[in-house]
Amino acid sequence: MSIDLKTIKHISKLSRISVDEQKAEKLAEDLSSIFEFIEKLNQLNTDKVEPLTSVAETSLKFRSDEVKSKNIREQIIKNSPEDNKDFFVVPKVVE
């Protein structure tokens, strides 16, 4: 797939980015070479290749959920900027 100057100008207009003539030509060359590489990758036979979620083949270790801190509510509420017995009160951010 070849990207021409007209396509570059159209994309720059849509994205509201000003691109001068010299940069547009370089960008067209770069994008064309990227799309050529993608086309080569699309020709590869990947039928027997398993999809990867990560390069490192690791699995997560399971652990049991357990509460480690009990009855620390009062300690947490003390850090609130305003005094309140039930909630952590913070200053209003959105008007």
C-alpha cells in the first residue's frame, strides 16, 4: 500500500495538524514503508502459532483473601480534613 501526498494532507487536515511540504513527503515515505512491512507480516502463515498474552510464560499465583487489618476505622477517619464520625470527608473538587 502506498501513501501519497494527497492522503497525508487529508490526514493532517482531519487531525488538525499542520505539516509542511517537506515533512509531508518524508511522512508519506515512512508510512508507505510501514504499510509495506505490515503487508509482509500478513503473508506469514500463523496457523499453528498460539497467541501470546505475554512474552514471559508465567501464571499468577493464587492466594486466599484474608483481612489483615481489623478495626482501624477510627484511625483512618482521623486523617479526614473535616470532622465526621462516619465518612472520610474531603474538599469539593468539582463545581
